[in-house]
Amino acid sequence: MFYLILALYGIIILTFILMFSFIIYHFVRYSTNVSLNKILLPIFILVSILLLFSNIFLFFSVNWTALLSKLFFN
């Protein structure tokens, strides 16, 4: 059961990375104000990477075995 949750989480992470790439591409390609883009792009990248790593850390800090056993066997 844990591997199913891990696979579904992998799909979520892959979707996040694809959306992140899509936003970065459009930020770079279609920016009207280049000087503002030089400020906002690193901030966006930094915040997105911090959110991704905090999400991964919190996902793996959950005791999935205990949680699933309480949900399905009680």
C-alpha cells in the first residue's frame, strides 16, 4: 500500500516540476520588463525549490504504515 502512495506522490511531484518548468519558460520568454524579470525569476525559483523540498520532507516524515493501519483496520 505504501508503494501505491509513493507512486501517486511521484506523479504529484512530476506534475509540480512540469508546471514549474512551464512557468519559468513563460517568465523568461514572454517577460515585458527585463529588469523586473531579473529580480522575480530568482525569487520564484528559490521559493519553488524551498516549497518542493519542504513538501518532500513532510511527506517522508509521516508514518504511513501506522496511518494506513489505523484507517483501514480500525
